[in-house]
Amino acid sequence: MGPALDDRRVLLGWLSHEALQSSDPAAEVAAVMLERPVTFRPNAAVEEAMAWMDRKDVASALITSSDGTFLGVVRREDLR
């Protein structure tokens, strides 16, 4: 799994392991990616990010700049 980025590293979507495993190998990325995934800015409060991940029961969240440039992934276990 991983981010789908354009040539400027702007986040377009997220490719899950499940989507890659179950899709046609010839399919376009746009057809199988999760569009508009939830992201956090680097200045988001740790408590806010942890609370969201706890509510959604997700292990990680995407970090982007205000213009959508992909900066990385933060894991819930690292925030604790």
C-alpha cells in the first residue's frame, strides 16, 4: 500500500494492499485508489490525530502540506 502522487508529489489518493491484490493488473491507478483520503497537516495536534485514528480504528494517517504535497505517514503506535 502507498500513496498515489502526481509528478509534484501532490497526493491524489491511496492504494491499499487489498485494492492492489483484487484488481486487474492492467487497471489504471485511478480506478483502484481511494480518492481524497483523510490527511493531517504537520502542525496538527497529536491528541487530535490519535483521537481520529482511535475512532476510525486505523493504524496510520497521511501527512500533507496545505497544498496537498505528500510529506509522509504517521503511525498511531508512534504517536503514543
